[in-house]
Amino acid sequence: MKEKTLLLKYYFNHLNVVVLDGDALEKEFVVDQINEAIEKIDKMIHDRISRVETWTGTGKTSVNDFFNQNTACDNDLMFEIEDIVATMSFVLNYNTNTTPDTLANITVLNKLIMEEIDFLGLLSNSSKKHLLKLCHLLGHWSFPAHELTNDDLVYCVYLILSYAIKEVKRSTDLQFDPDVTFPSSNELLGLAFMVRDTYKNGNPFHNFRHAVDVLQACFHYVIRLRCLPCFKQFKHDPKADELLVLRAETALDTAVELVPVEDNELLNTSQKSNTSSTTSISAKLETKTSLSDGLVIAIQKETAVSELNSAHMNSIQTLALLIAALGHDVGHPGVTNAFMIKYAAPTSLIYNERSVLELYHSAVFINKILSINWPRILDVDIDGKTKISLKSLIISCILATDMAEHFEYIDKLAHFKADQYILDVNRVKLISSLLIKCADISNVTRPLRVSSQWALVLGREFNEVSMLEKKLSLAQPAPTLDVHYDKVPSSLPDILDANPNLHKGQIFFINTFAENLFNNIAELLPELRYTCDIIQENKEFWLSR
């Protein structure tokens, strides 16, 4: 019972979990107490807007008020509601105040879970045909995140991180402590599932879909910058039509993982299999579907050293960037830093009203997820020479996504001299920070159909913030403020019909933030010039509206 309780509380504390001994439910007074608690909790999180209010702790009643706990529950309850309702400060304290013994116990239990659960089998569609389609969609700059399920996105995370890990493992210029291990394919999928669960997928914009979209954008950047080898399914044309793959209107190969390529000759002839641990997923698929012996899994690079010598980041630094992209918004409540500060959210007070959400994301991501699923990787030096750890680089990347620091980074970029920092770790930190910043706002650089989908859901989230602000300004309790959304439309005309005023926000954002950033980035990294070209096309379209 003790181990079960620990697992439930650790992994699912953000889901308002009540853990009771089954025998207790046979007692009538206990059942009455549980029903009373559920009724009180329901009043706080019944509708979407109230949930956001409760998570952020900005309502008139603070669930975590230690000095006045009676505001949250009655004294005769056998448990405190504040031990159930997962506010941001609750999750933060819960996952940063664990003792080494608790972490050790959780790590052991996590290992058992990874050994017992086949995470590939948890996917709603793990057929070879479907997974190879996901491989090809990852190769498109017009990545159609809104046409994919959360299970699809989990596999996309696996594909990207697995690809980056293979490059790290075969790099000859990196030396690791023998105790540093890399996750198996099943463990990597388990990590992706845990990250997915830690995002609040009721958020219209800041959810797991956004996280994977930012990860995929960073992945494309590092491919084009030759920090990682190009892969066979990669589309060099950034405006290649992703709908052809979604609608099965184009022929696909048989690879269910990403296949690295060196040059055109290798692209046409390589059919080798990778013998690393990450091939186990492909092996399972072959067993389940009786695939032919010609199944393409992955191939080994032969000239990685020459490419890395010309790259802006080595393979471990690149992996850090991708890991940061995945976790950069975990636990996001669906509001802005400005909102958190204006309404004195407890978390904003903890972080002294600066980079509140970003500090929260990095703390939860590292202390709840990475410290359990991949602890030794956090201590790895990012270049094998300095004392700068992978953990430090991940944190600096996540903090760079604070839009309040946007113009500070523009200034850094304007004064950036590549040759001055060629051997300096600050150069790596700045480049990785700039790349994740670009990825975080890359929506406006995606082809128009995909870009407008993101504009639509961002507008929904801003509208929710406005609704909550109105609720907080009322002297009397507000009526129920719930929101329900239709699925994001797939066609551009339908998207524009759903929100005819999209052009206003898009023009403002492009003019104020995106255009200058991407133009400056393209001067430093001309391989990313395509983002500027698409921004201009999108801007012209929105201006014509």
C-alpha cells in the first residue's frame, strides 16, 4: 500500500488525487467525508475558468493558506482539501521538497514500471503504416500538429529524441562517466508519456501539442544547421504539402523510425539496420506485423566528425536543446506572466515576479520528470571540458522563452560576434537560447494553413485570460464560466470563418516581435532564411485581410 500511494501521489498529484485504504470505504462516515470533499473541490474546479483560477492561486480563497486552512475545508474532515487540489505552488513544493530517500524509492518504482509496461502497446495506433506516416510528417516544416492525436505526438517525441541520442552515442569526441546511461526505446516512450501527462491539455495553446511543435521546430533548425545529420524523410522545401502525407496521396517508404543520410548516394542505397537499443520498437513491430526483412530502421553515419566540426553545437548540446524544448512549458496554467504578477499568484511571489512561469516549468520538468527518468544525464558536461552541465543548459534554454526578455535577446543577437565566442560556452548558450526562442514563436513562420491554426488556438487562450480577469474583478461571485471548443478546422477558409479577426493579432505579433528576431537570426544563421521568407508571405496575406 505504501508503494502504491507513493506512485499515485508522485505521478498524479496534479490530477487532484485522493488515496484511501479500501477498507475505509466501508465506513459510512468516511464516505460522507469523501462526498463532502468532492463537493467542495467541484466548486473550485467545476468549469475551465475556475480551474485556471484555482491552479494559479489567484482567487479570493487560497487553497494553500496554511494559516487559515478552514477556508479550504472543515476541521472534521479526515484529510485536507489542500492536500488534494493541485495548485501550482502545491506541485512546486511537492516535487522540490522530496528527500533523497524518496527519490531513490521513486526511481526504483519507475524502473519497475518501465520493465513491466509496453509503452508502444499503449499507443492508440501503432501500426507500421501509421508510424511511418508520422516519420514523414516530422520531415515537413508545415508539421500538422493539430491533425495528430496526443498518442501520435508521443511517438513523434520518441522519434526525435531517439534520433538525437543515437548521434550522441556514436560521437567520438565526447567522453561520459560509465554510470551515465541512455534510455531504451521503451523508457524513452515512457518519458514522453510522463511529459505529456504533466502538461495541462485543457489549455487551448500551451499544451503538449505546443511542446511537440516547438520540439519539432528545434529539430528542423539543428538539422539545417548540421548539428544533426539530415534524415531520409526530411523535406528540404519548407512549403512541401503535408496534406499529401496525411491523406495518403503520396508513396511512403517502409521506415518506422528516422533514417539518417549522408548524401544522395547514401539516400538511394542505404538499407542498413542500427543495432542500438532503440531498435527494439521496430523489432516489436516486425514481430507483430510480420514485416519483411527489408524494414528500414536507421543507418550509421560514417563522417559525423567532419560535420560536427562545422556545426554550431555538438551532439550533447543539441540533445540538451531538444530536451529543453520538450519540457519548456510543463504545467503551464494557460495564463501569462503578466497575469500571474498582476494578481499576486503565489508562484509569482516565490520567484520575485520575474520569469515566473519559465522558472516554474524548469523546476517541475527537472525535479519531477528528469531527476527520476534520466537523472545522471543532468550532470553531464556539455562539451566534455567545462563544468557547465546539461542541466544548466536546459534551464537557460527554458528561461530564454520568457517574452519579457525578448528585446534583451534581440540586443544580444545584434552584438553577437561568432568568431569572438567560437570556443566559449557562452556562444553555445546564446545560440541554443535563440533557437528555442525562435521555435517557441515559430507559428508565424509556418506555412499559412498551419500558422493560422495556431493563431486560432492562441486567441482562444487569450480570451480565457480575459474571462478570468473579469471574474476576478467582480465584487460578487461570478456565474459559471465554462468554455467548450470545436475541433480546430483543417482548411484555411474554415479557420478564417471561425475567427475573422485573426489578422489583427498576427500583424501585431509579426511587426512587434517575430519579424525582427527572424531577420537577425537569418543574418547569423543563413540556413534559417526560409523562416523570413514565409513570414513575409504570411504578413502580406494578413495585411490583405
